[in-house]
Amino acid sequence: MVDQFVGTWTLVSSDNFDEYMKAVGMSFATRQMGNLVKPNLMVSVGADGLISIKAESTFKTTTISFKLNEEFDEETTDGRKAKSLFTLEDGKLVQKQMWDGKSTTLEREIQDGKLITKCVMDDVAAVRTYEKAA
């Protein structure tokens, strides 16, 4: 079911991402970097069902590996220690990150051949659009 997400994706647009990063609590310097970088996402699925998402940019490269419906410890790009849980809901890959009594949701879905990521923290939402690399 996650096969549609597999591949390499390049960020082509980002709307309201600075406000989202602010809502999450990222520092000004981290937000500046976050606004500048255009990461590539590499999504793969191993034979054991382990899903990996690698975010690669000139600033930083991070990889998370997980199984659906199994909570795991994640260190976010900005250094937060979070508990994350990925589920598949209506064809969307939904990630919930929880830390210090807070939580954010990242919904990834394929629309018209593009990978759309909606990032939500409280009443702030950002949308990042990726296109499949050739």
C-alpha cells in the first residue's frame, strides 16, 4: 500500500513552512536553514516491511526507518526527541510526532503524481509539494 510513495522526490514548493516551524518551536536560525534548503526525499520499503524515508539536502541528511502502526523514537532535524507513529489512512501516510506534551501531524499523499506533505501544528498548516525525480 505504501508502494506509491517509493522513489526519489524533489521539493518544488513550500507554503507557510516558516509559520509551521515557528509553531513547532524551531529557532530562528533553524527556520532560516529550513526555508533555504530544497531536500530530496528517498522513500524505500525493505523486504521485512521496514519503510525508510531519507531526507537529503546540502544542510543535513536524516533517515528514519519504521514499520506502520509501531511507535518509535525519532530525533527530528532540529534535534527534538520525539515519539513517532506512522499509519496508513485513506491512502495517506500519516505521521504523528509527540514530544514534551505537544504533537504535530505530517500527512503525505500522492495527488496527480506529486507527493503532497501537509504539516499541521495546532492551528498552523503548511503544505510542501514534491515531484518525482526523473
